Amino acid sequence: MAQIEYFSHFITDERGKLIEIPQRRGKQDGVFIDWLSITFHEDTLVKVAGYPLVSDTDYMYVLSRKLEEILGFGITRKCKSKGNKFYDMMFRLGSEDVDYGEVHYGGQRDTVLIELKGVGCNLAKEGWEQRMYEFLSQALRPRITRIDLALDFFDGQYSPEQAEIDHDNGFFDNHNMRPKSERVGTAWRKEDGSGKTFYIGRKKNARFVRVYEKGRQLGDKESLWTRFEIQFNHGDIEIPLDILNDEGAYFCGAFPICASFENMPQQKRFEPREKALNLTFSHKLKHAKNAVGKLVNFMSDLGFEPHEIVNMLKAEQGYPKGLEPEKYDLNELRNVEKQGFIHETAEAVLEAETAELDWLDFKLSGDFKARERLFDIEREIEEKRKADEEYEWWLSVQYEKYLPLEQQLKIVQYREKQRMATIRRKQSIYRAYFGRLVAYRKKPVEFTYCDF
């Protein structure tokens, strides 16, 4: 586990006043976390609390208490404006003047998003990286969506100008690909003390580099302090939780130039997150959800079972363009091309067999009846299906006995939801007639008879 040391760096403002800037860095390599965005399923907070949570306030109370345990500070207030990033609510970490970070909650597949910004990372309690790693290791569906790793050069050992030279010489190349670069700042044309910035890559890429004069950004026009910062984004790479404990190794493995810095550890690299098939599937799934998602919700509320919805929406044959199995697996070509390759066609096989076996003389037995079945196949299939269903039910019952109480409750809730859906369907004003849904309302019965 990487060790972090805390210290102060001093700069001067425009009036010459000395300003103390609290800083932190890795003891061995100097690398530290300057931004962290994580997501996890909201049921993680139920697990943390140890009892059921009902309202949104309950969830945020538990999260705030946990964040204070990890970081030293929790949620201060709910923001008046709606949350962004497709969440319904946003909560603040920090004060009105200083933004430590944000918490986004509500919607978005029942997840919670925590954004810990530079100030929050810098002021969090010592050892928060390890505590955050332990929390995420026990969380449900944890994911690091963004993490910024930074390395400071206080005496100008590295600079934006040097980064531009290294980029031109290929020291930022990955897989023989040179990322795009951009100069930012008026100081590139004429030195005015405002500071230079050199960008490598794009913000939406898996890796985005910022090399900028940090001291001049803070107001010291004579400062040599330069920050080399790499932003890792969850996209075509999977960011492992281990990066919280070994920042320097992943920083070192990001680009060839990083390995040339002093005291760098053995490098680690990220694994690709998805193949082209999975990326294409996610793209198709997104558009399919937009197209029929609301219809699926409607049918589900009417009480249709999942397999009924699938069968009603399923196409007769074929796959979406771009998701053909043979595009990703050569063996699937045989499944798609029923006749096989040209040398495997019936005509070719028959010709070969005739050439080799034309001397054979044989005849069928007189007792052989070609059109008569030897076994009742349909009956056997039906019996096997029933036996399989009974066995699956027995297995599910045995499996549920040893599940945690929390999961057993979820199963009971799901079955109750299905039962209520069936009741809603029977009581709905919609009725199915000849394969279509029509509105149906019962007419009042005329009172014409009394037996009392």
C-alpha cells in the first residue's frame, strides 16, 4: 500500500504576501489522488446500516455517517437545484465557499455517485484511500468512474514546454497511436505570468493528461511549480479498486514518459473493459430501450410475465446489423450457413461417396418402415420438460434456505410483486380481445328484483 505524506508548500501572491498551500504526495514516488468519482448500488447503504432504509433521507444519513468515518467529513446539505448526471438529487460535501465534492442520488439504476474533488482529497483524513478501498470492496456493484493521479514538480524539473517536446518525440504514444495535443493560455505567445497548460488526449478518452503551471494558476507569477496530472475515465478500460492503494504503479504504466520520472515503482496497466461485440451490444441496447422501454413498463404493469413480453416483442428471425455472431466468432459461421462450405454441400458429398462406393450393392430390409416413428418424441420431450421444471423448483427452494435474510426478503417481495401484477391485470380496464388490448368498463347492473 502506498504511503502518503502531508506537508505545506509556500507561494507569494500579487502583493508579495506568503501563502501556505497544504499538500500531500506519495512518500516513494510523489503520486497522489486529486479527484475521485465512484458509484455503487444504494443497497450498499442498507448493508452498512444493518436495517431497512425507507426514505431518501435515511439513505443520505447513513451515507453521510459513513463518509465521515472514511474521509473525516460528510454531507452538509441538499442543494436547491436538481442534481445533474441524470440523477434526481444533489448533496454538497463542504461549505458554501469551499466545494469538497458532491453526492448524486435518485434514479440512474438505483446507484449513488460520489464525486470527491481536489480540495476534498487533499483535506480528507490521513489514510482515507485505504478506508475507501475497504468500503468499495464490500459494496454492491462498485465502480470507479474517474480518478485523477497527479505528480508535482515544485522546482520546475518538468514543464509544459517539455511535455510538448516529449509528445512530439512519441513518449505519450500508446499502441503506436499518438494522442492529440493542445496548447492553452496566452503565456505560450508572450510570457505574462498567467501560466501555460498543455493538454494531451481528450477529456472523454480513457486517459487525459494536463501539464500546467500550478503555482502561476494560484497567482504566483514567478513560481516554477508544475503539475503533471492524468485523468483516467471509465470507458474502454476498467479502473481497478487497487488503484486507490497503488497510485504510483498505475501512473507509471499510463505512458512511457511516466516511467522516466524518479523513484517510480513497477508499472501496472489497465485491462480493456469490453470487446467490440460488447460495445456494439451496449449501443444497440441503449436505442432498443429508448424505443420499447416504456411499452415494456406498460405491459409489465398490466401483469404480463417477462417471457410473455419477450415472445410478443421478439422478431421472427435474425439479429441486429453489427451483432451477427459470425462477425465475432468463425465457428458461428457454420451455425448460420446451414449448408456449410461449398466443399461440404450435399451434392459434393454425394458425388464423393458415389465415386468411392459405386461398387457396393445393398438393399433395405423388408421390415423397415421409413415413415414410422420408433418412439413418441413429443411425449418424451414434454415429460423431460416437466421433470426439469420440478427439479429447478426444488433447487431454488433449497438454495433460498441458505441465502441471507436480506436476499430472502427480496425474493418474497418479487413474488408478491408478481402476484399483485396478476391482480392488477385482472382488475384493469384493459382486456385482450383477439390479440389486441381494448378498453373495457363494466356497465352498472339495473336493479329489478328484490327477494326481501
